[in-house]
Amino acid sequence: MEVNAFIKCFSMNLIEHQRFGWIDGQWDSIHKLDLPLSDRGLNHSDGIFETILILDHKPVLLKEHLNRWQKCATLLGMAQPPKMEWLEPLIEEGIQHQSLMTNSGIVRLNWSRGDHEQRGIDLPIGIPKAKEHRFWMEFNSYKPCFSPLSTMISCQERRNANSRISQCKTFAYSQSIQARREAKLSGYDEALLLSTNGELCCSSTANIIIRRNSDLLTPHLSSGCLPGVMRQQGIQKGVVHEVKLSAKPEPRDQWLLINSLSCRPITKVNNQNLPIWSNYQEFWYELISKKKH
């Protein structure tokens, strides 16, 4: 098949499915790509990932995401995932395919500990090797979300303030799923989680930033919240400060949920209504920019 004909055929397939990926040198719809049943990521959620926004055909804060990815691999005793120099051309190739459908989207980078011949959770003896791990990535159409939402403090789930898992974006999302389910069943859009030390921590998929008087505050990492990339951008720019926070809003507080894909003002915490940030979208775009305040 000629190259142009292949691209046309491939792009039609992507338009139909809207989701495609790469594994072992092969591009295709994620419904057609294979992942071995022996993969530890599939069997034990033994893997880490990064979800990166694509705007104007470029990955946003790619370096920052990859830095966290590599730190998490070290923290969990995994081999180092692919580096920037190898990933950038591959991501660019995926973006070229994706641009046939939309100007924005997301790419998810996955890194599992690979196959394990024996049953059980024990790890192989010795230093982990990258060739024994498994990498794949997924592309999806997406537009940043800015819609307000109501929240409740989860009564059933708490983040472990002392766990290494809380510091990493792992494949294990059961707690977040159950917290979101609890909120939906109670008539709210999202759940906020306390940690095992009783502090306000995060939501099921985002960090919390609170505008209190003239300060912008976010829970300290000791609360067990995920070290989000956008959260860290705010801290590095000197506009967001880490503190210990309780779950009860103070008068005139404005609360925000933020991650790499969205920035959503909170209208309600349990039965308490909150005023909405007036410029939250601009705030999010300022964090994306490389400029320092």
C-alpha cells in the first residue's frame, strides 16, 4: 500500500474510533492493540502513567510530566521509563495523526512492570531492567474542562498520608472510582477526600486550591495528596502556598479543583455554598505558560 493511501486509511480508522494508540512499534485503534494477559499492570495495577494535554498540536508541560514519571518509577522500585529524547518524536508522530481530527487532545503514557512468569505479587530478584517493563501510549480527542461542580467530603474513602502509592500516578484507581461513585449517588458531581491524618487532601482526580483572602492555598504533600503538575506550577511560580487545611470552608473562601486537563470551581462543599472564582480559566492558562510571576 502506498504511504498516502495508508495514512488516509489510518486516519479514517482514527476518525471512526476517536481513540488510538501505540505499542511495540504498532499504531492502531486502542480496540485492536493487544496487551498480554500476563502484564503486571493488568493483573496487579503495577504501573504508572502520565496524562498530558495537547494544545495547538504540542504536548503541554511535557518535561514536567516526565520528571514526575521518572521520580515515581524510582520511588516504586521500577526501571526508568522512556526518556524525553526517545518519546518526543513518537509523541509528535501521534499528534500528526490526531491533528487530522482535532487541534487538541491528550496522550497517556503507560509504564508497567511487564510480564511475570510466576503467579503472585512478588517481584523478580535483582535490579529492575527497562527491557523487562512495558511501555504503551494512548491518544484521545479532548478539550479542557472548566465547568463548575458541586462536591461532598467522602465518608467512605481516605487517602493514605504515609503511603508511597499516594505520591504516584499509578494504574490503581479503585479508591477514586468509589469516591466518585459515592458522590454521584449522593447527588454531587465530585468527592473531596480527607487523608488518614484528618487533613483536606484532594478530589478523586484533581488537586485543591483555595483562595482565602489574598492567599492561594493548597494541601501540603504530607496530607497524602498527589504532587500534581499544575499544583507544582503554582508553587514554583510563587502564587500558591502549601499549608495544612481542614475540610470546612471559611467565610468567603473560593475553592478550585485543578489538574492538567481541567480547572473547575467548586460551587458547594456538602451543604455549604461557595462563591466562584472570577478568573479561574485565566489562572489555569497562566500556570500552563512558562512565564514566571
